[in-house]
Amino acid sequence: MFVSNKTKYLGIYIFVTMNKIKKNNIFKFPKIKVSEQEKEIEAILFASNVPLDVESIETKITKKINVEKALINLQNFYSNRGINLVCISKKWSFRTSDQLSGILSKQKTIEKKLSKAAIETLSIIVYHQPVTRAEIEDIRGVAFGNNTLEILMELNWVKPGGRKDVPGKPIQYVTTDDFLSHFNLQKLSDLPTVDELGAAGLIDTSSVEISSEIIRFLNPIFFLIYCIPFFE
């Protein structure tokens, strides 16, 4: 069969053009290099059952490097994956991505709920820490049972935070990193301020002095927004 030069050249042109299209359709993903030391840090964090700070990681790696820089690099590496590297209260850990929380959440019934006294006590500590037992009772306007603080400490949401420099040296109480972690807060400043609550129309700041009385308004608001869903 006779094939003209024009037909032959046209076939070659089509062949070359199609190959170019195929090559151009291949997307090259950017490569993020992970050094051997970063791999060590990655393994250390995976193996740990608690979040680790930079100092703890530095004691476990075999070669001295800029750990903070390595953690940022790993955080970027995992930013679009099913698990993310997160930092809460200067401690690092791996967690499942927030985008996948819907398919990974497990519904369960909690039989024992926090009492009203425990909820109010926790909110007072959150907004007034460090605070003593006497100060908590003064703000609430009523004494509470011995087990109220014990329950919060058993949950590891509250801990002793030193003693106040007054006669009797009473113990002061503060919130813990577990409190931040449980309610998915990076830091305490992520909580709404009085001005923010007022701007949202949740409280009337014009009729409330910025004093211990404000906590009576903040108690229900704070736990309505952050805590109640965890106890239902």
C-alpha cells in the first residue's frame, strides 16, 4: 500500500503531539525532604503516649539539631494528611485531622455528669487562676463539698499551682494542659473575653462591673459554648 510523504509526516506529527500531551498531563508533586534527624523526632512522637516538649525531644535524639525548626518542617509535612502534628501549650503530639473527626467520632453515653458546683468551680478557676478555695467560695457565694475539687483533679483538668503569699499560705488552683487538650484549645486566651461575649449579645456588659461578679454571668455562657456538649 502506497503512503504519501504528507500522510507519513502527519502520522509522525500526531504521534509526537499525543506524547507531549500525555507528558504535560503528568503532575509532579513537590517533594518535601525529611532528614534522618527529623525521622527520629517523628518516631519519638509516634512512640510517646503523652505530648512532648522541645526539651524532652532533645534528650532523646542522637544528634543535636534545631528541634523547633524540625518540628515545624514535620508539621508542614503532615498538614494535609490524615494525621497532623499539633502543638498545644508548647507540647507536640500527633492527632487525627480535624477534617476527619466526623467519620472517626464515637458516640457514647456518660452516666455521671459534673455537678453544677463542679462546673461553676471549674469556670471560676479558668477565668480567675491562680485562685484559692476561699476565693472560689467567695465568688460563688456558697461553700462547696470536699469532693468538688477532687473530681476536677481526678479528670486532670485542675491542679495545685503553688501557694498564695498571705497568712496561712493557702493552695492556689490552676487549669492543666489536659484541660486545654480536652476542649481543643491552644491556649487560655482562646476563650471568649468579657468584651467578646458582650459584642455577641450573650451578656450585658453595661450592667456588669469587671469584678468577681462577672463570673456569675460567665459560668453558663462558658460551659454552654465549650463544655456542655461533652457531658451530654
